[in-house]
Amino acid sequence: MAFKLALLFAIIAFASACSYAPGTTTTTVTTTVTTVSADDESDAGILSSHDRSVIRKTWDQARRDGDVAPQILFRFIKAHPEYQKMFSKFPSVPQNELMGNGNFLAQAYTILAGLNVVIQSLSSTELMANQLNALGGAHQPRGATPIMFEDIISLQYCLKCLQQFGAVLEEVLAEELGSSFNAEAKQAWKNGIAALVAGISKTLKNSEDLVDPQTKLSGHQIRDVQRTWENIRGNRNAIVSAIFIKLFKETPRVQKYFAKFASVPVASLSGDAEYNKQVALVADRLDTIISAMDDKLQLLGNINYMRYTHAARSIPRGPWEDFGRLLMDSLGANGVSSDDMDSWKGALNVFVNGISPKN
């Protein structure tokens, strides 16, 4: 029980620490916290209404003392010094200087605010899921896995650590709450922490499944697209030509955007030199974009290049979407699996949105 309570504070601290940029210094300390809303009497959410009520009541009492969060974080780090290096703002600050360190105090009060948000969300499954997703996602860059969480929360993990965290619980909560932190309160917190840790473990994803916030693509999608493209890239000119022919037949006005063969009958395009130059140009550009997808800067640069070099021709979004649709049809005809097709769909959406953004 003691170990799990301290772990809850640690989890929120780690998630909060992830949002701080390395190399900067934060000295501003805030004690502002979100007001906890009144609970409903239903058993919706991750806990019973009774447990939620007990947790909120005891937390409302404990958080009134601004020294609670610094004491918990300090005692946690003192008991488990190996965790201090995970906080980029004070990884090497001597323990006897932590309570006077601005970055340490800022992190401690971030824990206070973070706990308040989590507790406020207990009555809503949807809100709690959002909090768990945020916490779970924040741990991923640190390499945390569900197995690691299971190891940490196991009561067999380390008798010495369990005793240390027991001391943290007794010292901090007993000092603040006294007789109010009774057996009923201990059980409610135990239930809440168990649900929180289990939820975080379930939301963790493999690093390759995490979507890059700039490219909007995951490593998994990129590898799927590059792997399947490698199998068909030798035939890319024929694939692009077939797409153009279908596109011009479906929407004849699209051909007018290509001045050098705008008036060539569709049936004669395959023998037109200018048309074949355009096909090769598009096929090679597509090959370049796909080949560099695992280099974020190169990918974004290639997409921006396509966007600005085509801006003067005022090609609307529709033809780009149609090209993507016909490319998907071609991929399916070439034996690309449904799972890989999903990755292609995501990649083509990124390409089209980058080249011709929605208004």
C-alpha cells in the first residue's frame, strides 16, 4: 500500500517531467491547483462512488498544506535515489539541497496539480481515459513498458523499498491527516492507485506505433510503406502512367493542368514524349518522398517542395485526392496486404494534406 501510493506520485512526476525541455531552467513555483468538482453518486468511472468520495475527502485535506508535495517527492527520491536522474532539471542536485531548489519545488507542485486533475477525473471513464493516455504516452520516450510497471508495483519487488515507502506513507499522511487516514481511507487509495497503474500500463504503446507530432506518421506506417514500395518501385513508371490515364478519363479537365500534352488524346498519351517525361518525373518524385520518409526533415522538405512548386498551377485538392485513391487501387492490385494498405492510406493523407491543405 505504501509503495503504491508513493508510486502514484512518482508516475505523475515522471509524466510531468517529460514535458520540460532539457537545458532550460525553471524557478517559478506555483501552488495553484484545479478545484475538485463534486462527485456524483453513481458507480461510473474507474472506482466506486464510495472510494471516490473517500479519496477526494482525504486528498482535499492533505493538499491544503503546501509542504505535502515537496515532502513526498523528497522522501520518494531519498528512498529511491536512482529515480532522481529521470528528472532532467535536477538530476545531480545533492539531496540535502533539493528542498531549496526551484526546479525541484516546481516539479513537486506540478505533482500536486497533476494529482488534483487525476482525482477530478475519477467519476468519468472518458476523462480518466484521457488522463491515462497522457500519462502512458509521456512515459514511452523513457522506454517504460507494462512489464516494468508490473515489476515496480509487485509487493515482492523489494522488502527494503516497501518498508521505505511505508515510512513515507506513515510520515506524510499521518502527519497531515492523523486519525482521518483510517483503514477505510487506506483501502480506497489502494483501489484507486491499482486502477491508475493498471490503466497506464494498458495505454503504453510500442515506440514504433507512436505518431510523430510533425509528420503525423508512426515508424510502423513508414516501414510498411517503404517495404511494400520497394517491391513495386521497379514498375513505378507504369503504375503512375496507368493512374494518369484513369484520372484523365474520369475527369478530363485535369489533363488541362499539363500544358505540354493538354490536347493530346488520352489514347495517344503513351506514345507522347512530353507525357512520358511527366510520368517519369512524378514516379521519381514519389520514389524520393517514400525513400526519405524515415528522415523527418527530408520528408517535410520534400512535401513542402511539392506544395510550393505546384502552387502557381493552382491545382485544386480534388485531383491530388483522386491520384491517391487510384494509387491505393493499384497497390491492392499489386498484392499489398490490408494492414499495409492502412499504413499507405495514412501516408497518402499526410502527403495530400501537406501538398494541398484543406481550406
